[in-house]
Amino acid sequence: MDRFDTLLAFVRVVEAGSFTKAAQTLHMSKTTVSQLVQQLEARLQVKLLHRTTRQVRVTPEGAAYYDRVVRVLGDLEDADNDLTDELAAPRGRLRIDVPSPFARLILMPALPDFHRRYPDIQIDMGVSDRNIDVIGENVDCVVRGGEITVPSLVAKRIGDLKLGLFAAPDYLRREGTPSHPAEIKQIVGFLLSSSGNVRAAKMRRGGEESVAVSARYIVAADDGNAYLAAGLAGMGVLWLPHYMAQPHAARGELTPLLEDWTIDPMPMYLAYPQNRHISAKLRAFMAWIDELMAKI
């Protein structure tokens, strides 16, 4: 068997989650791809994939092997690029996953600039606030707000988002305008996918006074757009990045609150698998998003 063909077939099946889809990208028959992976498993004497009628998922051993193989194939790709000078023009499919408001309000409007710079990079963008299995779902990188503590990921801080306190006029007419964080009666909760708990908030005034807000909530959401929609509907007070709140505040749909208090800014991170080769297209995206975040 050809070692390169078996490795490439295995990688494509993991990335596609399907023998059929992998075969299509490789321009091979599904039977051939299946046979190549079976030969690889037989040679290694390790089960690399769990096969069901609906999907193919990588085993823990397969995930570890996939990390090594992707690096090897990436090194080969870079060697080719060095010879053909394609590092100056990165190309290929880049799979990223970003929070929904960040995608809608920051990334999508700026993508024409990225495309002008790198016309040969195709972006597959997952939009979510959930924790995803970067290796199992074959994602090149994720962008998330808040600290990233997954040991298998390398987290690169790309900026900070200034936060403020906001509420809809309907809520303030009903519940009153708080003059102190302790007077906040109701919040919209943001559910952390890592724990299922509602994100806590601490507010500070000057160098001395610090208050942890512990108001009740009626609704909590694990998606930024749903969280914002609940606040606009008057379901409670929101802690929002200014880029999300400003358009609604300008139209009178949200009112800033307690502006003499501060909330720690939200750090933004780009994370990628620790042992995965950093491709030219990922390096290009990382440099570009650094520039973008510096403008916010």
C-alpha cells in the first residue's frame, strides 16, 4: 500500500466525518477509501475510527494519531509551498468557529478585506458559543470570550472587549433604574457551556468598592444573540460588550446603567490544537484578526 494515500484517506475521513464525503474530496470510490483506512488500521493494529450507519467518529487513539499525521502532511505541504513560493499566497479551506454576535457584527463585515488579501482561502465558519471538540470536529481554530482552560489547546490572546451594563426602557419602567449594583433586581443569564452555570459579574467603583451581582434571572441563554434578544425584550439587565450594545443604545432600545462603575473587560482568545501544524492559511488568519481586534 502507498503510505501517503492511506494517511491522506484517514485524515480526510476524520475531517469529513464520512467515508462518502472523504471519497468525493479525494476523487476516489468510497470502497477504495474504506480499504485504505482498513489497511492502515491493520498495519498499526489499532482501531482509529468508530463506524456507524450515520457517522464516523475518531477514537481517542485515532485522534492522537490524527494530530501527528496532520503535522506530517502539513510539513509536506509547507515544503511544497516553499519551493513554489505559495507561502506568500496562502490557500485552501480554513475551518473556524466563533461566537454568533462576533461573527455577525465584527467578522462578517470585515471579511471582504480578508478576501482581498487572501483570495485563495476559503472559510468554513461555525457560529456558536458552545464548547466544541476542536480535534473531533476538525476545526482549525476557535475564537472565544473568556479564559480558555482546555489543556490540549494553545490559546492566543487577541484583544479585550469593553463591557457595560444595559437594560431596555420597558424593564426600567417596570423595575426602576438601579443606582447601585445591589439594587439590580433581575438579569438575563448567560449560560457557560463549560459548566452550565450562569456567568457571574463583578462591578467596581474607584479603587475601593467591589460588588458581585447576584440578582435572579427568569431566562438564561447560551447564545449571544439570544441573550441580547432577551434583554431587548425587557427580560432583565445585560452585561454586554460595547460593540453589541452601541447600535441599540443609539436607537434608544437599550439604556446604559451605572456608568460610574466598571466591569473587567472580556479577554478574547484564538485557540488551536496544541500538536497541530500551523498552516500558512491559519497564520494569515491569526495575523489578520490581530489587526482587526486592535481597531475595536
